[in-house]
Amino acid sequence: MPQPVRRASGAHVVYAELRGRILSLELRPGQRLYEPELSAELQVSRTPLREALRLLLAEDLVDQLPTGGMVVRPVSAADIRELYGVRAVLEGLMTAEAAGRLTGADETALRGLVARNQRLVDLPEDAMHAGHDFHLHIAEVAGHAWAVRLHGQVDGHMSRYRAITNRTQDRRSAALAEHEAILDALLARHAERARRLAEAHVLAARDAALAGVRLDEVSAGGIGAPGGRPRRTGA
């Protein structure tokens, strides 16, 4: 049972709570959001709740129904292709930039992050966070302000799909091997190879996400196919 947001004051507190639940899949794709239930659970009035929902709508994390109600935005193959396509280009650009800016301290940090990924590869959530931290550090090293800004916008939406791509041991092991290859290219200061490997890594994750969504569409216990019956909040 989700813990209520106690003493929540303001739409942004409610927004942050709901956003976190959506990205972690605690609020499931296609799930109907009922204001009376959310207001009672989060212990807030309707005014900040409605403003929070408007912020989520502007971020494309919820959809508005013709009746005026809200549902968590369903996952879709089209979104996966577009998001991962954009991310592949950005990751390739930032990884290539990072190859030319790597310091000794960066090498040590990246080696440590890959070693952490190796230790946690059998644990879906931990492996997911370890891999994500590796990419975030590469972005930091790259120092490409616009790429980092655009990556940040895409990254939040992709949180829901990371949970799908990291489900299987085969994909987690493959992702680790891809991280190791990217690290080797960075340590060799081979920018173009690092770019190619980073792009290929993201596109492999895209294919895993597409396969996961297809499985969920035919699974009664899945995360909800687009167009499926909305789930009720708290169900």
C-alpha cells in the first residue's frame, strides 16, 4: 500500500510524488486517476492535485480522456521507437565527446561504475540503476550542455521502459557487456568507436523494450496494452 504524502503543501509536492509513482510503474500505464481517491490518499485538497495533474499532462505522462478524467499514459511501440531513437543519437554524441575529455579521475570513476554493474547484474533494479549511473557520468564528462539538456528531457520518460528492458538476465548480461565495450573504447580515446557502441547499446535496449511491451500486450498480468481498459487507482 503506497504511503500517503503527509503535510503535502503545494502542487509541486503532489506532482513530484505522482511523477515518481508513474515512472516507477507503481501507477501503471493506462491506469485511471480518480481525484477523490488521490486527494484522500495524498491528504491534499483538489486544487493542488488538479494543478499537479495539469503539470503531468504537459509532460505527456498522463492523458486526458474525452470525459475530462485522466489516465497514466500507456506505453506504446511508437513512443519506444521515437524515444530510443533520439536517445541513441544523444548517447552517441556525448560518448564521443567524453572520449576526448576523459581525465584520470574520470577513468577511475567509470571503471568503478562498470565494476558495480558487474556485481549487481543479477539484480534487476540495482543493475538498472548501476547502468544508468554509468551513462549519467559519461554525460557529465562530455560537458555538452545542449546534449545533456535534451538527454535530461528524454531520460525521465524512459524510466518506465528501463524497468521493462531489465527484466531478463540475458538482457542485463548483454547490457553489461555493452557497457564494458563502451568503457574500453573510452579508455582507448577512440571517439568514433565509442559513438558507434553507445548508439548500438541504446538500440539493443530499444529492441528489448519493444519485445517486452509485446509480451505485456498479450499477458493478463502485464502493464497494460495501449487502448486496454483503464485500471482504477489503488486497485
